[in-house]
Amino acid sequence: MSGPTVLAVDLGKTSCRVRLSRGETALDEATHEGAPGLADEHGKDLARYAILGAVARLARGIPEPPGLDCIGIGAAGALAAPDAVRGLLKELRADFDVPLALISDGLAAHVGAFAGGPGTVLIAGTGAVVFSVNDTGLIRQIDGLGPWLGDEGSGRWIGQEGLQAGLRAGDGRGPATSLRAAAAGLAGGLPALPGWVSSAGTPARTIGTFAPTVITHATRGDGVATAIVAEACARLARTCAAAGAETGQVCAAGGLVSHPYFRAVLDAALTDVGLSLISPRGDALAGATLIAHSRALPHEKRITRG
């Protein structure tokens, strides 16, 4: 097992995954709760707690110095919070005493999907963003504008549409749907849903937890849920088309795409806009591993090192 020993971190809003590897060999992996994002209030501190919490779950633990060579991190909110990024790297450098590299979670997914090369990637989880990188290193971002101004077709978008459909069915403003009972079950009744959404202090993430339920009801043939998933995929496909994928191919990553039904609907929606869906070569953790020890990537200008 030759090569550097790297701790890779994929810090999203829903979960924080870490992977310890040496060269091409994965040694250990663990998952912990995510963080709201570096741009949010207390984002830096919550990100550090999430990373340390995930590291603590590694069965093998972190090798004692000089066992660990470097750390690569893909973190939600990194593009919008450069001060928080620098602060987080400073604190983690004190925690681990090794060089660190940090990039946005979306770009980490891009690096992993194309093994550091050019291409277009869609990341569809709680949020939604498309990154396109060409041979010269030019990076274009489409959407990824957050839950209040963008992230169309994301888990948050699907969850919100599903909850609203349940509420409309409950008071007669919308068609009957099995999502009504599912939504009511979250909070002990439809009237309690607004409080349920705000109670955790992370409304976008809380709303996004309903997305898998919407997808499940769509697979069972509920017409309202089916229409929501179809519209989400249509919006994601339009976002991909706006990125101008030069090869006509798009890699897709994120929690939504892991669902076979959702992936099939997305594949059809991409075909409708002249694009095809291909499988990534690696995941966001592979991308975080690569940025940790390589400075020759077209993404280098978006990487902060500490």
C-alpha cells in the first residue's frame, strides 16, 4: 500500500462522511451528522464538530504523526464563506497538524466524478447544483443558490412540494394524495407541520428529509408524488442544459440519484434536453482525497490550503 495516507472529508448538510486511505487502498470509513453549511451562523464551529464527530467513529482511528500525511475536505457553503473556510482550516490544522485542502462539496464531487478532469456534474441532494469544468480550467456553476433562491429540483424542493401537497389535500385546495397522511405523521397532524419544520433550526434540511417519502409514494403510483418527482427531474435537466455540457454527457451524484426510480426519471428528463447520464468514476470522498495531495488539477483556483 504505497502512496500518501489521506483523510478525506465529504461534509454536507445531511451527513459528514470521512474516509482514511493509503494510496489507492481505503483503510476505513465512517459517517456522522452533517452541518448546516459554512455560510450559516456558527457554520465554522458546526463544521468542525461534524468532522471531528465523524473521525471519532473511525474504527482504526487516525494514525499518530507522522502516520497521516494530509487532509482533503469538500464542504457545503465553502464558496460563500471564505473567512469561515480559513478559520476552519486553522482550527483543523491545530487538531491534526498536517496540511489541509478544502473545496466546496459540489466541486469535490466533480473532482471525484471525473478523476480531476473536465466534464459536467450534477449534485442533487438536499441542495442542487451543476458544475461544468472545461479543458482550460474554466468552471461554471449553475444554481446551488440555496433553499430560498434556488436549488430547484433538490431534496429540499421535493420535500417542500410534497409537504405543501399534503397540506393542500388536507384543506381542500388540492387533489387527494397519500402524501397527506405521510405529512401528518411527521408532526402528529397537519396543523403542527410549521412548528415541526422550524423546531430543529435547520428548516431546509428538515424539509428535505421528506423527499425520500415523496419518491417512495411516486414509486407506488401516487399521482401527485409522481408529478412532483417528474417536475424535479425536469428542473434538474434544464439546469444541466444551461451549463452547456460540451460532451453531451452528465455525471450525477448525491442522495437523490442513489434512488433507482429517481435516477430513471432523471435519465429520461436529461434525454429530453439532449443529454445523457453517465456514471461517475469516483465519489466526493475520492475528490477530497485527490485535492489533498495534487496541485495540478484544473480546480486548483477554487481550493483553499492551510
